[in-house]
Amino acid sequence: MIELKNVSKTYVNNSIGVENASFYVNDGEFVFIVGKSGSGKSTLLKLLTKELSPTSGDIFVYNLSLNKIGRKELPYYRRLLGIIDKNISLMEQKTVYENLELAMLAAQQPSKKIKDSIPRALGLVGMNKKINEYPSNMSEGERLRILIARAVVNNPKIIIADEPTASLDYETAWDIMCLFNDINRLGITVIIATHAKKFVDIMKKRVITLNNGKVLGDVKKGKYGWIV
């Protein structure tokens, strides 16, 4: 479970990233975080991944207080997470297998588990045939599927994705959203920040709406922009 209690993040220039946010996410939920650019979506995700720390308030993930996590504990916490962020790119000089292998080695996974888990993760995203390919030979949609495979290869409890379909054509973006839905059906919690109104409306998942850092709406089976 994820719980935020009166969480605020103010930057050094006094701009507000998140203001007094309180909500919880149960195991296995699928949650869209929506709002205009600058509404606080990315800040919220960075607080959950511990890339940022709150100015005030508390964040708990599986009863672990993120405010109390030090540098030594941070890698262990992040093993709970699968993070999909286009700023965390694939290594172009490595094959698909090697990219996923590096993610598993960083998590100190044993060699047998690495050999078993990589084909399984690639099969989940429909990319087994690309296991020995290099990212530079792939389309943007294929590269995103590899990023998702890398995020799930260590069997995380939570997937966090920041605008994963922003630059994709409609058909490819819809395939990716369906893939996230498949991952969620495995029992993995999925949290996606997005501007993709059409997909949010079609999928009818829980929708948390931000505006100027504040939570304005939190609707189960919601639509983009619903404020309740």
C-alpha cells in the first residue's frame, strides 16, 4: 500500500510542486495521475520514487516511511519499483538482453534467475524476437516495450510511469496502455502520469487530478478531468 499524508514539495525558487496531498493506493490498483503541464504530476512521481523528498508530510510504502530511508536503504526500496521514464534510457551499445541483464545485476539477482526472467519479461511485452537486437534498430514503440520489460524484469510490486505514450501514434499508444493493463492483471500496482485523455476515458481506472500541486479530484472508474 502507498499512503501520502499532507505531503508538500516546495522548490528553492518557492514554486510549488505538490501542496498538502493526501491519498492512498491499495495493492493491485491501476491509477492515472492527470492534470495540465506544471500541475505537479512529475513531482508526485519523483516523490514516490524517492528522487525527491517532501518539504513536509509523510509518504509510506508498505509501512516503510520514505522520509526515513537513507542512501544505504534506497536501492532496496527501489527494488519494489519498476520505473518507466524516457529520461532513463536504454544503453544503445548493449543488446536488449544486456540492457535487462544490467538491471538485474544492479538488483544483485543470481545468474539462473537472470537467464529465466529476461525471456519471461520480453515475452510479456511481445519482444522475445528482439532479445539480441540493439535499441538503435528499433521503433519508438518497440523501445518503449523494452523499457517496460526492463521495469518488470525484477518482479516489482509497483510500476510507475511518467507520460509513457506522449510521443507515440494513437494505435501504438493504445497497445502500450493495454500492455499496462495486462501487467496490472498480474497483481502489480500501476501508477501512470499522463495527458492521454482518450485512453483515460476509455479505460475507466481510478483517476487522481492535480491542479497547481493540489489534489482536486480522486475518482474510481473516473474520466479525465472529473472533479469529485
